[in-house]
Amino acid sequence: MAHDLRFALRMILSHRWFSAAVVATLALGIGLNTMVFTLINAVLYKPVPVPGGAQLVAIRNRNISQSDNTMRVSYPDFRDYRAQTTSLANLEAASDEEGVISETGNPPQAYQMERASSGIFEMLHIQTVLGRAFLPDDDKPGAAPVLVLGYGIWKDRYGSSPNVIGRQVRVNEKPATIIGVMPKGFKFPTNVEMWMPLAPTTELEKRTDRPLQVFGMLKPDASIAQANADLTGIAHRLAGQYPDTDKDIGVLVETFHERYNGGNIRLIFLLMLAAVGFVLLIACANVANMMLSRALARQREVSIRSALGASRWRVVRQLLIESVLLSTIGGVLGLALAALGVHWFDLSTHNVGKPYWIQFTMDYTVFGYFAALCILSGLLFGTAPALRFSRVDLNDVLKEGARSAGKYRGGRLSSLLVVFQFALTLVLLTGAGVFVHSLLDTLSANRNVPADQLMTARIDFPEERYKDTDTRQRFYDQLMPRLNAIPGVTHVAIGSELPGLGAATSQVEIEHSAVETEAHRPSVSYVVQSPGYFDAINLPILLGRDFNTTDGTASHKSAVLTRQCAEHFWPNQSAIGKRFRFYDDKKKPGDWITVIGISANIIQEFDEKSPNPLLFVPFRQEGWNGMALLVRSSGNPTAAVRAAVQSIDPNLPLRDVYMLPQAIEHQQWYLHLFSKLFSGFALIALLMASVGIYAVIAQATNSRTQEIGVRMALGANAHNIISLVMKRGLWQILAGLALGLAAALPAARLMSSLPLNVSPSDPVVFIVVSLMLALVGLFACWLPARRAAGLDPVKAIRYE
């Protein structure tokens, strides 16, 4: 074995240019695969970085009567689960909200806050770096309010001062005492910046209110299936005890990763792994062709070794060792490329809100995958050439010359590899094309919205000072004139959600329609907004009118519907004057609402493939707390908007301040980033496939040099020679396209689960990709054909 390794290394060094080409090709294929596997390992498989993280589970409720729709858990149900479970060693709960810290000497600042049960830090085995965590009595009724800070707040707001412990602050206008600081990087469950105890309140004790995320640790001998059975049994008992609130409530227990990294993220990462797998297969096919070409020149050497007594297995082993050694060298270079790619991806996702526990680092799992990839790649591209040329007749080689022996069979295998490359490249290009085309279609659906002119920010009122709709409306009544007075500002409005970034949902009842059961009652999506919202986003009213200052009062409950919504509920008739009503979380109907206008259609939910019908209701009618400002301006009015808000309430911070395109990209970051990655992988595959067919046609043309010389001597012109050479490449291209098209359609259907309006059989994408690939392939064939047509017939006939 050592002798074979030394010989393989000498052969690699003695053919430096050939080896460099092989190593570079493999570095790309192995490097991309290692990079993507590192990302997948971090996102989907690495446990949360806490002791026993692999045992951490998340618990949600399921509404059995509504297609198992998941929801959060009520505090009384959580308390019963914790008291009765036999499969979980710990069970803790948390409720997320925004927390505004205000105090003398520091400006108010909003942070992501979690109200958590007192045992949550103990369950996670997390110790504070300063002060203490929660004690068991901290979440009892009447306990003094305390606050645990994240490391980031302690560093940025308080300069890492140890004197912060015991400091009195106000959180959402209520006093609290800072008692501890969490370690750097800890933000459980997802990017939380501070924690307060989850003390039971009158509202929280209602089983109809479900605000809690619930987490648990499996017992050492328990499984996910056992935990599901355990808690489902408890839920069944609670349904019998509390039929009014728990009759249709089931339980879903998932691993922490399944809860937070399932669905679209998981699918996209797996699609990305498939894409780079195709790139590696194309790279291996390319290298296999290169090895076949080189093996033709080594037939004399192999035949002599066989004649001197080397067994076929010994020859095959020698050739495979060379292949695996080349693959390993390419892999080492690829590992460096993978590390750079992972670093780039980490930087690209640094400020997009990815969960804190996702750390893109290479570990033993990644290195094991990398090692297996190097070995398998070497065997994959090296086996066919080794087997093909390990049995050659010495007499044939000596009589015919190394160039011609085995020419036909080796050429046929090379041609099949090119067909395979083109087929894989077509699948990859169509997949990337469908993805990118669908994303661009989705993002351009609201092309009338002047996104580049819209500054957005969110305002969340502290409940202590802004308890009702009237108080919040008075604030906006003062704010709107001040914002309109800012130079360059043309429109100002508020909305519960920004265009394209989601909407609230509710079941509705249409007046005079057949009475539906709860399970079959229609649902709508809706946005709460102020007068002027339609002008701000440039959405025209097609029929009826916009909201005015009286809409939304007790005697003027009103709504504006999109055209699609109006046609859905009142087809072939005018919806103006028609009425409907919402149903609340307690399944009780609200007041009747009158349709006063019909707007043009708008895509309000980019991440929904089949969104509900959309409508708009006035702020006075709903009076939500968290609302988004939309300020349409010719410049960037952020500083002036912030000053206007502070002039009314100095303790009210703005959060999520963006221009609208940045707000959309911040929420849909993974679609934007992965579209670039898929496109990059596809272009690399295209480059490899074009180089592959060029190399095969060039090698085939080179082996037919004498024949071409004879044909030219007998009268063949340049056009005849170009046609002769290109025919060989043409059938490979056509066969590859046919095979690729057959595989591309089912492959594209895999993207139908993405949150995009994907058309797997998009004819534009398939036609454009097929034509582009055919043209690239024909150009790659034309280059050696042109060279062949320019040969000197006399020199060609003498060529050996």
C-alpha cells in the first residue's frame, strides 16, 4: 500500500497541469458540499448549546376541529401538564413581548423580552455571569418584579458595570429591579434580550387565552412519541373537565429543532444540499472523463505491468489510490473554500434575526462528512476508468499504439458522461430558474407600491399609559400633523402590518348566507389602518370610498375589501353596502360591519401560497396596540419622525425602523439569499458541463486527426469537417436535454411547498434554460470543430 501511495504521488506530480485541473474541479464540488452540509448541520442537527440540549422539546396545542392548526398554550393548561406529566423531567413556559426600559439618565429603549416561569434557567442549566437568576418564589403572585438582563443590554446600555445589580428601572412603565446578567450569547428561546418572571394574573388564568410557549426536558428513558402520548392523555382528561375551553384541544410535542427550524427553512436547506450534490456529480463526471482521456495514454504502461505479472486487482487498486489521493488533495483545497463560504454566509445572515443558537462552525460531524465525501468522490470518478483500462491486450497496444486501443469504448463512456452532465445541469438550472422567477414575481406583485419612498417604523404603547383605543387615537391625532409638516413628506398613515408582510386572520359570517359550522366558517385576512393608508401605498379605490374620521365609531363599523375579496364573497354583484361580522377567539360574533369601498388587489402575505381574501378596517374600530408607521417622503425622514414621536412622549421608542424594501428583505431574507446561492450553483454546473463537452469533443477530434486529414485530402471542405465534428456533440446535447427535461419537471415540483407562488412547469423558464444550455453546448463543440477545420491535411495524415 505504501508503495502504491508513493507511486500515485509521483504520477500526480509528474502530470502537474492535469492534476491541477482535476484538483480545482474537485475542490469546487467538494467545497460547496462541505459548506452546505456545515450550514445544514448547524441549522437542523446541532442541539441547542445547553447541557442536555438534545432532550429539549417544545409543546404546542392543536385545534382538532380545525385541521390540527397549532396554537400556544394557556397558563392553566400548562400548569396541569406540568403537574401530571410522567415523560418530562422539567416543563417551563414563556410569553414573549416587547419590553421598554426607561430610567433617569438613559433614553427609553425597546428590547425583545420574555416573561418566563421561574424554573426555566434551572432547566437549561444556565448560570448568570453577574447576580442571580430567578428563584422559585419570583413568579408567585405578589412577588417583587425583577429583571434579568441579556449580556448585550448589560454591555451596550450599562457599559458592563457590575453596579447594575440592584438598579431600579421601569419596564413598560412598571418598576423592576435588575437582579442578574445572562452569559454572552444566551438568548433563549430565540433572540430574547431580557427576562421577567411569568407571574399569574387574572387574564393569564383564563383557559381561553393561549399566550404561552412551553418547553420541556425529556426524561432519560423517554422518547418524543412517549411524550406525545403522555401529554395527549392529559389533554384528553382536561377536555372532559373543561369542555367549554378544551373540548377540541390536542397536544403536539416536537424537538426544539423541529419547532423552530422545520417547514420552509428545512426544505430550502435540503434543496440546497441536493443542488450542490448535483454540482459534485457533474464535477465527478468531468473528472471521470479527464481520467478516461489520460488512461488512453497510459494503456502501454498498464499493459506492460500486467504482462510482468501484476493482477487486475493490483492495477485497479493502483488507479483507485491515485483517484482517492487526487480527491483528497482537491478536498483539502475545497475545505478552505468551504470555510470561506461558511464565513460569508454567517456575515450575510448576521443581522437577519436568525436564532442565537445557530452557530455556523465546523465540527467532528462536518469533518467526518468531508472525509467520506473525499473517499466516495475518488471512487465515483475513478472506478469506471480503472475497470475499463485495467484489462488491455498487450499485443493490441503494441501493434495499434496507445492512442487507438480502446478508443471506441472509452469514447462511448465519455459521451454518456457528458449526457449525464447536461441532464443534471438542466435540472439544476430549471430548479434555480423556477425559484428565482417565482421570487421575482412575488416581490414585484405589488409594483404599484412606492416602496423606495416609504419609511416604516413600529410603535408599541405601554399598557399602563395607553390602555384603550381612545388614548392611542389621541396620540396619533397629535402625531399625524407633525409628520405631515416634515419637509419632503407627502403621505402619512398607520397600519397593523406593512404591505406584503402578513395580516391578521379571523373567521367571518356573511350576512344572509347559509349558517356555517365553526369548522366550515370562512376566514379572511385583514389589516387595521388609518385614513390615508391607501394613498400612502398608492392602492386605488375602485368603487365606493376610503375611510374618513367617523368610520370605526360605534354606529359606523366599516370595511374596505380588495376586489378579489369582494368577488369571492359576493360574485356577480356589488359588495358595497353588504355586511359581515368577525368572530373572536372565544368564538363569539362581533358587530355587523358594512362594506364602504372596493380597492385594487394587493399581495399582503408574501409567505402564503393561498392567502385568505383580504380586507381593511379602520383603526378606530379595532384600536390595536402595536402599529406600523408609514411615512412617504422624497428623502429619508427617520430622524425627524423620531423627534416628532419624542416631542409627544419622550418615553416612547420607535423600533424596526426601515425603508420598506429593507423591511421586506429582513423578513424574507432566506428567500433572497438562497435564490443567489441556487443561481450560483447552477452557473457553476453550467460552466462544468460546457468544459466537459468541450474536453470530450476535443479529445474525440484529436483521436480522429488522421481520418480528418484523409477526408480533407479527398475533397472535404471546412464546412464538411465542422459538421462532422459537431454531429458527435449535437447528439450528446440533445440526449442530455431530453433526459434533463424528463427529470426537471418532477424536481421542480419539490419547490411547490415553498412560500412562493411556484409554477413547476413554467414554460418560460424551461424554454430559456434549454436554449441557453443548448447554445453553450454548441459553442463548446464549435471550438474544437473550428480547430479541426483549420488543420493542414498533410500534417494531419502524418499525425500520431
